[in-house]
Amino acid sequence: MKAVKGMRWWMISLVTVGLIVNYLARNTLSVSAATIMEQLHVTTQQYSYVVVAWQVCYALVQPVAGYVLDALGTKIGFAIFAAAWSLACAATALATGWQSLALFRGILGVAEAAGIPGGVKASSEWFPAKERSVAIGWFNIGSSVGALLAPPLVVWAILRGSWEWAFVIVGVLGLVWTVLWLAFYKHPKQQKRLSAAERDYIVSGQEDQGGSNGIAKKANWKEIVVSRNFWSIAIPRFLSEPAWQTFNAWIPLYMATERHMNLKEIALFAWLPFLAADLGCVLGGYLSPFFHKYCNVSLFTSRKMVMAFGSLCMIGPACIGLAVSPYTAIALFCVGGFAHQTLSGALYSITSDMFDRNEVATATGLGGMSGYLGATLFTLLFGFLVTRIGYNPLFVLLALFDIVGAVVLCFVAKERRETALPVGQLQTSA
């Protein structure tokens, strides 16, 4: 069978499409929120409960999803969760009030919990350590592309039919991707179209993760949780995730209620912060090898530098309260989207550096649980305070969270010896 050049990039492209559908499903609600709240008579406080239902389920199930992926393998495990989130998304069309809406969103959160752990695990299987931040940056672009596509798709569905149709359409897209995933994704060991040269390049650039008998150890939750390196990512995830979840759940509603944009204006402009987030995903991935080479630092230190850079950029959305024009507010949201996805990619890359391939999904899931617990607590606070003190002080608080998270990462995370590359060393790719 003829080998395909750059097979690892085809595999990560398939993961990226899956993340696009994953985030399209979760952002369908935020775009249709104003319409749903009016038709189902949902208050702002009740809407925050619906958002929290998704976040709590997503947070609690992420470690379980990661463990299932490590146990069943990336292909089968990811497919099971993808089919489940697609059906849950479509079923949201049956909601008749905020309670049933919260129920369906909770089920969606359970199923979508495998998205990021699955992507990180696939990256650790298919890429050498020095390229992993780039690969994670490209698959992480799916999160913002999904959010970017949601406004025009959902508004189109509402104007042409109803808000229910938006959820059904996205659910069908998820099932189509699940079929494609089962048909095309394979581990490098089973991929017959992977050339010998590319296989050697991937394997030679990965960490030695076998024991004395050549068999990698199994994932152990207790060992992960008690490790210093886990907390070096769990605390920054707890502090940084509230920003991204706030952007996903509240931007369209903020633009409608505070900046008085109508539905068509939201469709025209609400996707721009997620386009900027796409740039953050890609640039953040390439910043790590850039800093590694030109700042004469280790690859691991370069990941920390990317995290610090992204957190400082969060000062942009902290200044939204100073913006007079709604278009300036959108521009500052764009800075925030760029900032968060830049630092988020760095956190995922560091996770893949610090944990073995057969435990990286579990570690990512546990870190994700920490992140979404932080997002849940902040959403509850947000829903309570937004009607009392307004949005602006809360946007400032999000920036402070990210800066503190970057400080924690820089001082707590320690590099494993086997992941280290000599300062400035960049190999020629296959």
C-alpha cells in the first residue's frame, strides 16, 4: 500500500474537525440564548444554571473520559463519546423549559468531556515532543472554529426555521464525523499508509516511556493527583478556564443586552473573537519552538514563556469597560480570544511533556476537571453579580486569574529528564 506523505498531519486534521463539531455543539446554545430565553421564558439567572449544568458534568466526567480513552484506545473511546455528544445535542431540540434544557446540556457535557483529552492523546501518539505544541495548536483551533461557525449557522437556522433546527443540524454533523473517525483514524502502529521514514521520525522524537521490560506503566489516578507537576497545570487550568467559558457562553448575550446589537449584527460580529482565537491556537503552537530556538531556552521553558505571553494579553478584555463603541468591545474580545487560546495550547503541550502517553489523557482529563470546576464557580458568581455590578469588573477579574495562573505554572512545573531537548536543538522533520 502506497505511503502518504505527512500522515501525522492528516491524522491531526481529522482530530481538528472533531473538535470543530464538539465546540459547535456547545456554542449553539450561547448564540441562540436570547431567542430561547424569550420563547421558553428563561431568566438570566436560570440561563446561568443551564450553563453550569453543562460545566459541572463536563468537569466531573473529564477524568473518567480520559481514563476510558487510555483504557479503550483513542479510536474506539473517542468514537463512543462523539456519537453520544451528537445525540445529546440533537435531543436539546426537545427542551420545553430551563430545567429540561439544563438536563440535555448536562448530558452533552458528559459526552463532550472526551474532546480535549482525546486530542492531546492523539497528538502524543502521532508527534515527536518538539512538534507536539504545533500539533496541539492546530487541533485546538477546532475549539475556536466551532465557536466561530456557530453564530452564522445558528442565526441562519433560527431565521429559516427555529432554534430547535440548529441543535438537530449540529447533532447530525457530529454523527457524520464519528463515521469518518472510525473509518480513517488508526494508531501509528496500525497505519499501513505511514512511511517507514515518518514512523522512525515520530518514534525517535518521543519520550522513552517503557519500563525496564519495555512495557509502559498503566495510568494511575492517585500517582497523577499527588504529583507536583499535576498541580502545576491543575491550578492554572482552574484559574484560566473561566475566561474561555465566559467568552463562549456570554459574548452574544452581552452584545445583545449591553451593546444593543440585534440578531443579524450578532451573526456578523460575534464570531470575530473566535477567529482571533484560531490565530492564538496556531501562533501559540509555533511560539514554543520559536522561543526554544531564538531565546536559547529549553523546550519546556519555551512552553512557560508562551503561557506568560498569553496571560499578559488578557489585559485587553479587562479594558472592555473603557470601550465606548460596540465594535471596540468586539475588538477587545478578539484580544481575549487570542490570548486564551495561546496560553491554553501551552498548558496542553506541557501536560503532554510531563506525563506518559498512556496516562496523558487521564492527566488532561483531571486537569480539565479542575479547569471546569473553576469555570462553574465563576459562572455561578457571574450569573449572580452581573445584574448587580455589571460585566466590566468581572472581565478585569478574568485577566487577573490568568496572570496568577501563569505565575504558578512558571514556578511549580518541573521538567522530566527524558522530555528535555538540548537548548536550541531543532531536528529536520520527515
